[in-house]
Amino acid sequence: MNRSMIRNWGLSSVLLIIVSGCATSDIPDKTAKVEPQRPVLIVKPVEYKKEVTQISAPTSSSKVIYGKASFYANMFQGRKTASGQIFDQGKLTAAHRTLPFGTRVKVTNTSNHKSVIVTINDRGPFIRGRMIDLSSSAFKAIGNPRTGVLNVTMEILK
């Protein structure tokens, strides 16, 4: 036998082994198949109590809160506030993180004792250490805008 015949027989044998490894058997699985049973769920009726919680601003007898006030940048003029109103620098409005929209607040500058009453219509300020953001007209009513930030007291009216 020459070399090419031996090589052909060897390759044929290897191919036959590889192809036979790909075959599947029809021997049935000896393990019994068990259909899963449906789980039984026992439900006890639950009573729900419908409680209505109304958030309201504290009365005028509420305490005075000390903090810092800043004012809105001009770029917010004409934009929509969190309450849905269009922001107007000329109106006496303010932003507070938690007070309900429509709450009226008396803001007093602690250095000159000038006060302004504003209505909360937005959320903010989002700068650490600031308590309230005023519209520029509200800020001008109690202090000089050049200062940027004022020490104020805040009293919730309604």
C-alpha cells in the first residue's frame, strides 16, 4: 500500500468517528416524568382602611424659621415652574423644597427688617444652605440683589 491510500483510509476513519458522534439515540429516558401539581393559594380577605391625609400649611402661629434666601437667575424668566405656572420675575413668588404650592410666606431680611409676602409656586432652591428662592422683585423688596444671598426669617401665613 502506498502512502496516499493509508492517508485516505486514516482520514476516512477519523471522519466516520466524528460523524457517528453527532448521531442521536431513540432510547427513551428511564426516569418517570411527573407533572407538576398546581399550587394551592389560600387567600384571606384583607380590610383596607381609607384614610385621607390632607397636607396643609401651618397657621400664622407657626414658628419663625431662620435661613438664607437667594433669587432666581434671569434665565428662568418665562419658563414653567413645578406648579405649572409660567415664572415671572415681576411677581412676588418663591420656591421652597417642601411647602405646598399656593402657600403664602412672609420673608423678612434680618439686617434691615424689611419684609415681603410671597406665594410658593416652585421647588427649590437646590443649593446647600439655602432655604428659599425669591423672584427678583421679591428679593429687591427686602434687599440689594448685588448681595446675592440674604439672611432671612420665614413665617408661614397660609
